[in-house]
Amino acid sequence: MLKYIRHLIIYTFLSLLMICGIVSYPTSGKAAVAANAAIAVDAQTGQVLYQQNADKRLAVASMSKLLTIAVIEHEIDAGRLKWSSQVKITPAEAKLSRASGYSNVPLQSGKSYTVKELTDAALIKSGDAATIALSRAEGKNTQQFVQQMGAEAQRIGLSNYRLYNGVGLENKDMASFKLARTAGSAENEMTARDVAKLSRYLINNYPSILKITKQRVLKWDGKTYQNGNELLAGNSNAPRQVKVDGLKTGTSDKAGQCLASTGVYNGHRIITVVMHAGDRFTQTKEVYQEVFTKWTPNNGKQSLRVNVEHGQKKQVVVQTKQNVTVWQPKGQRIKPELVASKAYRGDQGLKAPLKKNNSVGKITFKGLTNINGQPLQIGAYPAEEVNRSGILGWLETFF
């Protein structure tokens, strides 16, 4: 009897801990990664698989170039630029491209390069002067382009950032392109969460970026330049379990070593961000390992059966419109629930009529979170139509 009471007390205590949120699913990590901030998310759903100081705003260095490319992609979509648009190099850009202490490919004064060529140089070699030239492809100066970056950040949904240029350099290192009336030490800052949002936005909306970022070398004016991402597939430092094909490194005195990475693990694309690490490649692999150790991917149409009120059928299966990967904690299963839309919400589930192509709410996994810090939710659709019962249902079969 005493043993039963002891077990009952322990069970009750653990239940209270779970309710209060003290016991949590493995999304936060325990500083397992030697970096000031880190995060891992599923690229498809945005489900958070690891996070560590993910909302701490830090210097991002050349990971800033991802936002620059997002601006360029937006301008191309809007018809204001083309990949074939020509950008003529100024003497100041040519000089900066050969200065020591920068990451660069040499640019020739007076020569024109296409937007695509400059984008390749920015993403593969992290060319600073090439990025400056790219940022004025529409004739914008630094201040105007920073305004474009801010507008793009808002469109993407970034929430905690400071922007001073499209390169990621400290303002004083921008030479004649620096901002006036701005501290020389000013440097772009973002959170790991916002870098992950930016990376996910680019991958999902402009997947061709991966054709650039996966290239291990850049051929430029007869010379070959190495991509700084040592984790790319084919490199000796590449991880075994995941095929990495992007995205962008970042390095500065203030930022330390940073890396926004993405790769495919058993058919599932993951995005990781590591900021202010001593060895970004080792710590990025640690983030991936945290994901593989603590989570199991479950791919398919996520579904559940719910009750239907006033329908010709009493129950219906609701499911996601397409196959979706939901990562479950190892050894556990978080059951989905339906959060019904107001128009279809009944007292005990849904209410008829229901159409197959009409969303009836969200399939929700409480305990799992998305990149915005909210419960993981995916659109829910009936697997079959359900007409109302009675004469109204009979009429609906004909109209």
C-alpha cells in the first residue's frame, strides 16, 4: 500500500511539472552547443527542433548577405531587375575588392558584371565588394539599400534586427560606402531565430539559391575561389547523416564564427543557425546530432478523426492537404488535436456541411512549437464531403 501511495505521489508530481511547463519537449536544449546562440528548424513546417538563446540579438557578419539576396530576388520578381542586368564597377568598388582584410573576388573598374555573377560571388566567396556592387544594381546608395533591406525583413516576418549595410561589415570598414552620422562600430545584428526565418524564406520561395550555395568553388576571371562552408557535401568535413547544400558563413571580430546551414536528412530538409561559435562547423554538426538523437521524423498526411454534428455521417477524418513531416520526440508521440475554424466549429467537433477542398481549421500539436514560438499547426481538410442531415442535406446533393 505504501509503495502504491509513493508511486501515486511521484506520478502526480511529474504531471504537475508537465502542466507547468517545467518538463518540456526537447526544443530548447541544454547549452549542448558551444555557441552563444543556435537553432534548428524543419524547413517545410518551421517546427523548432533545437534552440539555444535563439532570441538573443547578435552580430551576424556576412550572413547579412542572405537578406541582400532576398532583396534582389524580390526586385527581380517585381520586374525591376533581371539576372542579366549589368552593373558597372566603380573605381571605389574595384579598390575595395583588392584591399587586405576583406573577403573578396577582384573587380575591374569600369567592367560590367551581371546581377547573377555578383550574386554568385556574394554567396559562394562572400565577396564584400561584389555585394556592395550588387546592392546598387538599381542605383541605390547604402542608406537606400538598407531601407530596402528593412522593408524586406518586415515582409519575411523578421522581428529583432539592426541593419547598417548589405555586406555585414562594421560601418567603418565600408570605406566610402559607409553610413553618415553612424558609429564606426555599428554592425548588422539579428537573432538566430530571424536568421532561420530568413533562410527558410529563401529556400521555400527561391529554391534555386541552393544551386549556388552548394557549389564548393567559384570560378572568377580564370581563377578558382573556395566556398568557406566546409560542411558542403563532398568536403572532408561534411557530416555523414545529412547532405549539406548551403547556406552562408559569417565571420567578424564581433560575431565570431557564424553559419546558417541547411541539408537533407533521410528526405527531410533541416535548417540550422549557429552564432558566435569558436568552431562553427563542429558546433553545427552538434546541432544536427541533437536533432537526430532526440527526434524522429513522421512523414505523411497528418490526420485525426473528429465528430460531426448535424451531418449525414457522425465522424470524419480531417487531414493535411499534402504529406507533412512532423518530428516526434524519441520514445513519445504527441497526438494531434483539431482547432476548428469558427464557421465549422460545433459543440463536440465540427458541424456539417463539410467540403473536401475547404479548410476547417488547424491540426495542432500541443507541445511542439513552430519558428514563431507558437504551437505547431497545419491546415486541416476533410478527407470526404459530409452533407447535412435531413432535407437540407438532400438538397445539397443536387446543388
